[in-house]
Amino acid sequence: MPDIFKVALLQTQTGNDLAANLETVSAMTREAAQSGASFVLTPEYTLMMDGSGRTMRSRALDPDGGQALAQLQALAAELSIWLLVGSLTLKTDSDRIANRSFLIAADGSVQASYDKIHMFDATLPDGKVIKESSAYCPGARAVTADTPWGKLGLTVCYDLRFPQLYRSLAKAGACYLTIPSSFQRATGKDHWHPLIQARAIENACFVFAPAMCGEHPGNRSTYGHSLVVDPWGKILADGGDAPGIVYADVDPQRVDKVRGMLPCLEHDVAFHSPL
């Protein structure tokens, strides 16, 4: 089994200035690597966050990620770290954009990418309506990737509310689940911690959930509280509500130990849905 490794979750208060956001993320990534992290993760909307779908569409990157992704690949290679770019917003062939997560290996190559499947079309407690499907096109496939520490399953933000996705990732061999997010403050204060812990517990996986925090252009407020949770549901690190870097030491053997005690993945039973 691989040795214990250090993860670093970047908790940012991203705005709509891509160059400034890239500079911030790069500086934080360097600091994390210097502090011993071998796997660094960023939140959803890593380089661009605005509540206006029109703004997000107009400032979306080219389908290949353009120079921004290339710079992040070069940074990972320079620092010899694995880097999860929580998500970038990319142009597509349609009038809607993609919300895509990228896993970059320590040599700078893109090991996997994942398009957010579930669109956040919801009404918040204060009556505010958010309709992601008007600006974003959903993905259609679950994604896993091999890392030096074991298999990882990629998801993004609102996917968190759909446990069947995480079960499919765990059944496909994932030991780690990534959930980069820009979780709304109004829902996060009640739902974020219990949902993250539930996904960890029910699948006996580590969960890495880097998150946005604070106020953003376009009248958006995010909850923060980037979390690292172990397969037993224990919170190893919580980023609170301010920008910063969250560190945790991760023992890959913990997955096998918990699954040995509670082999729930082996106990799944096929059943007929109720009429």
C-alpha cells in the first residue's frame, strides 16, 4: 500500500478577474507544495466566479482550456505535484458552456477530466432562483482515474446530492472522492457537512471537498468549509469561512480497514423499484 500523503485544499474567494485568480491559485499552490503537499485541490470555478450566466459564458475559456490550463499543467510539473483543478468553464459547440474538472499528474499531463452531471436548478430559502441549466450543458458519464495512492472518483458540487453517482464510483474501485464546490451559503449551513460525511461513510472513501467562500460578483455568497473526511466519516480538516489552505495527512490503508469492518459495498442487493 502507498505511504501516508499530504493533501492541500485551496479555499478561495474567486471573482471574475481571471488573471488575478490565476495568480492567487498559483501562489497558494506553491505554498502548499512547499509545505509538503503532494496532492493539491482547488474549488469549483477555479479561475472565474460570477453569478451572471451571461458573464460566465462571455469569459469562458477555449474548449482545450487555453493558456490558463496550460499554465496550471506547467505549475504541477514544476512542483512535481498532482493537481485537481476543481473546474474551469469552457466554450462548447452550443450556446451553453461546460463546467469541467481536470486531474493533472505530477508530470503536467491531464490524467482525466469530468463534466459536472447535475445542474443546480433550485430555489433558495430566500426565494432566489438559480438555474444552471440555462448557461451550462451537463456531462453524461462518471469518471475515475488512477493516482499513486489509489483510484479517485471525480464529481463537482451539486453532484453531492445524488448518492447513486458516488456508489457507482466506489463500486468502480474509487477510494477517494473529489467534490470541488461553490456551495451556496444558504444551503451549506444546513446541508454541507452532513452530506459530505454521508458520502464518505456510505462508500467507505476519503472525501476531498475544496470549496469557495465569501462574497462573489453577481450577488453570490458561498459557504466555504473545505473538508477532508475519512472513510469512517471523521472530519480531518475544515477550512472555516475564510480563504486559506487546508491540510490533512491521508493514510490509504484506512480505506481497506474500514471496508474490512463494514463491507457495505459487497452487501449491495439488486431489488425491484416500488410500483
